[in-house]
Amino acid sequence: MTIQVSTVPETATVADRLRVDRTAYLNRLVQRHSSVVSPFLELEALKNTANTRLLELAIPSTRDEAWRFTDLSSLLQIEFEPVSEAKRVEPEAIAPFALPDSYQIVVVNGIYRPELSRIDRTEGLWIGNLAHSVPAQPTLWKYLGQQLGKADVFTELNTACFTDAVVLWVGRDRAIDTPVHVIYLSTSHTSPVVTYPRCLVVAEAGSRLTLVEQFAAAENSLYWTNAVTELWLDAEAQVNHTRVQQDSPLSFHIGRTVVSQEQASHYTDTAIHLGAALSRYNADFYSLGEQTQTRVNGLTMLRDKQLADTHSSIVYSRPYGSSRQLHKCVVDDQAHAVFNGRVVVPKLAQQTDAGQLTKTLLLSPKARIDAKPQLEIVADNVKCTHGATVSELEHDEMFYLQSRGIDADRARQLLVYAFAHDVLSQVPIVPLRDRLTALTRTQFA
Amino acid sequence: MIREDSNIILSVHNLTAEIEGRPILKGVNLEVKAGEIHAIMGPNGSGKSTFSKVLAGHPDYTVTGGHVTFQGTDLLELDAVNRALAGMFLAFQYPIEIPGVSNLDFLQVAYNARRSRQGLDDVDLFDFEELVQQKLDVVKMDPAFLDRSVNEGFSGGEKKRNEILQMALLEPTLAILDETDSGLDIDALKIVANGVNQLATPDNAIVLITHYQRLLNYIEPDYIHVMAEGQILTTGDKELALELEERGYDWILEKHLGVVS
């Protein structure tokens, strides 16, 4: 009898095992999710496609260029369970986040909760969960899960696993002056849970909408939010979108915003990242028509050992588009911020005017930023600029305030606020802006 | 105003200081009494501005010798915040901009910090606004500046007026004005000088740091000190300023240091 022994080089074994582990982890996540038979064939098809794509995908490692600085090993050590039942939530739990004079949509652990929501039926604005929205907006299948771009594992995971979706639909030429405020609340469970919030926004031609998405926790607990929001702006639509991530400091947050903009539409994304132990924001903006205007504002404020990673891409395909991106990070203690801002201008997109600026304020010697602009420009008649700065608090600035009798802590707060101000001032709703301002003051207290 | 029986507010003995190992102040002596206005003049690089920053407690400078007594206490034992709270004020040559923080809020924070040290209650915004309105007259400042961000987009003259407004509110015992006249046109200079004159009382003292004699046409100092090479070389009255205007600094440097710069 002969025994054949084959050896594989050590490096390959490690790499393969990592790959296997990350694939297996993903498979367990999908399988743990009890697939309820969908009432809609289209949804069934959508989820089947996502499941098929997931077979080819794995949780990324730091070997993947797009995840170089964001190590998900800590996430892989936790087996997250899907949320099985709707948890009782008192209105008081929502009160700290509620905004006056707005439509309020409350999503608890990924499930739309009408009894906590506050919606007036307004002509031209549809707000509903998926089950109610399908009969009202039968064309929604043209939009849900249909965005451009390469398959992204966390988006596919959300598509495969979401149990409900918020659908916002603004009719042609309707200007909705009352802001729509979606609160995604996570509650604590006996074991760590993963939730899959999903939101679809369709703004028909010439319509206008102000949207606030806010991710928050009822308690300080360990959970994972894997959220996807898709926005479709038809010609000349205007959407002002504010996204506030203030998840529990123990949690994981992976979120994606993906936007398609038709001709002469205006879209603003103001994303404020304050919470979570580890967060990743993937934001992709596709300009599909001429003369689109895109404003992308970001503010990341981190302390302790938090990590927050923003990967954005603005992708043009038609001429005369313009974009302004301003991303600011304030990093304290041993926290780590990552920014990667991609702008793609192919040959067809002549006369594009794209500006990107990222500024970081490091408050501690162990704080870290990895910022990278990534301009991919083929068109020859365009104006594209980018800049990146990293600074510390200036002695002269601190001294000015201290020489007025203002103590060091207060002086630091004022200067941090001053640094963050130009992003915060883009938040279009005053009570929310004031609340965020107060939060930024206490974040580094 | 020189009065023999006035209290000594500031007393500086043989003060030496350096920045990044480079000596700048090489033995400064100065005594300032209540009610007095002093001017420190000198060529660029003489150490005048450094002297003002060292007195106010700028952390980038290291005091290497000498001592400074401020109203009977050892000034060098205090940090910048506590020097300010003890009644010292420095009007900056280049006031910094603080976007997003309204001038009114900033002034109120500084004002209440000073009150708190004096054992007084905070003044609420309503009462504070009333107080500020009165003080605006001192520097003929438009109330609209209160709602704007601190120094953001202010012209050079507006920034300097804002410094004097802060001085008016904080009512320091010793105010050091670092090149407050630099970059001002004649109208702005008159307004700033007029403001300073209104704030001078028999109980406080003012030290003007200036390169030019021009400011001294509007604020009359009791003493003029000439600083060079990190030392006060000579002291005189306002006649000295006129002589400096006419003859420059070289003759003084030559007389005291034996060199022509």
C-alpha cells in the first residue's frame, strides 16, 4: 500500500483558508436568514439573483485594495443572528431623535413600524413599506436593486436578506417642503443581531425632496447594521439627503448609498459619521444625464479606537456635469479614519467640473487618517481638482482663545466645531443641525 | 498718567526667553504702574512681539531666566488662561478666525469665564447683548458684527476693532496691544486709538507695542521704551518718539550697542 502525500505551499494554504473562512462566514449569514416565501415574484427573482451572486463573493480582507485599511476580522469573530421578531419599542425611545415639522418614518431592526411613524398623506408623496408600495407603485421593480456598478458583497447580502423596505416616491413636479425623516433604530438583544435596512427613493422629473436618514441605537449594544439606500433622480429632480450615523459605539455599521441622476438633476449627500466601533460608508453617485449637479459633504468625528471608512465614487457618463465634494475628519485618541474619493470622467463626459477637497484634523499623536483621492480622467476638456490636508490644532489658535480666559477643553471644543462647521452648515434642517452641533461639542469633551 | 503713589501692576526683572533654543529676550526690565501708558518701540526683530507673547503665556516660548510680578503674584507660575483671568489682556497683531462661532457667543464665553473667576454669576445672553451694545460704541462697531463668525472675513481694521471691543468687555488691569496700529488706514487708526483712550483709567495700565510713531499721535504715552536685540535700551517720554520718527533707530543702536544694524 502506498500513501501519497501532496504538499501545498504554506502561503497558498493561509490565503486559501482565509478565503474559505470568509466565504463560509458569508454562507452562514445567508443560511441563518430564514427565507420567507415572498409574495412577489419580482422580489423572489431579485433575492435569487443576489443569492447566486453571493456564491461568488466573500467578506473582503485587507488584501482587497478597497479594504486595505479596514480590517473586518473583528466582525468575523461574531456570529450575528437575524432579528426574528418585532421588538416592542416605546415612543419615548424615538423622542430624542424626532424632528419637528417633518414626516417621521421609524424602522426598528430593519422593520418599518407604522405605529411609531408620523405620516400625513400628501398628494404627490408616497411613503410605505414594500408590501403596501407594490400595488401603489407597480413600477418600483424597475428601480429596486437595479443600480449600476459591480456587485458589492454587502449590497448583495442586504438584497438577499432584507425583510422590509421603506419606499419613498415623489410624483412628477411635486415639491415636498416637509422633510422626510427616516429613523433606523437598533435595539439590544440577548445575542448580537444583524439588520438589513433598505430604502428606495424615487424622485420623478422636476420633483423636490429633503430626506434625512438617521441610524441610532436605543441602548449601547453590539449589533451590525448593513444598510442600503437607493435613490433615483429623474430629470431636474432635486434631492437633499442628510445621513447621520450615530450607532452604538460597540456596533458595526456598513452602509451604502447609491444614486442615479438623470439630466439636470441636483443631488446633495451630507453624511455625518459619529458612531459605531467600525463603520464603512460606500457612496456611489452615477451621473447619467447632462448638467447634473452633485454635492457630497462628509464629516467623520472619531475617538477611542473607532474606525470609520468612507469610500465614495462619482461616475460621469455625460457632459456638463458638476460636483463638489468636501470631506472632513476629526480624529482623536487612537481612532482611525479612512477616505477614498474616486471620480471617474470618461471621454464622453466633456466639460465636467469636479472638485474634491478632504481635510483632517488630528487631535492626538496616535490618531490616524488614510486619505486618497482617486481621479480617473479620460476626457480632455474638463476641470477636475482635488486637495488633501492634514493638520493639528494650531498653538496660535489655542493661545488666542486661552488668552481670553477660555480654558483648554473649551478652546479645543470651539476649534473643533469651527473646523466641522462648513460641513454641518450644509445640514438643511435647523433643529437637526443644532443637535449635531451639540453632539460634536460633546464628542471630544 | 504718572503718579508717584500708584500701585505697581507689572514688574519685569531681567527676563530672558527663547523659542526652539534660540534666545530672543536677553534681559528685559520694565515697571508699569496703574494709570500709565507705555509704548515699546523698536526695529523689526527686536523682540517686542515676543515680549508681549511671553507676558501673555504663549506656550511656544520658554522663559529661561528672570522674574515677572503681576499685581503681586508670580506671573510665570500661571498659564495663559490664568493670566487672562487675573486681568492680563493681549490684543493680537493677527487675531485668528473661528468659523461657525458667532462673535457674540465668543465674547459671552470669555466674559463669563472672567466673571466666574471673580466669583460672579454668569450673565445670560439677554443681559449680555445689552452690555455689548454699550461697548460697541467704544470702537464704533456695527452690531451686525456680533452675529458674524469671530473675525471671519473681517478686514484688518475690523479685526483690530474687535480686539479693542474684547478689551472693553474684559476690562483688564493690564492691556498689551501688539502692533494694533499695523495695517490700519488713518480713519481706522483714529477709531482704535480713541477706543483705547476711553478705556484707559487710573486703575489700569496699557502697553503699546508699535513699530511706528504714528499711533502715538493719537494715544499719548507716559513712557517710551526702545527695544532692540531683546533688551530695552533706553526709556524716554513722547519727545523720544518724535526723535525716533526723525532719526530712525540706528543712532540708538549705535549708542547702546555700538553697532549699526
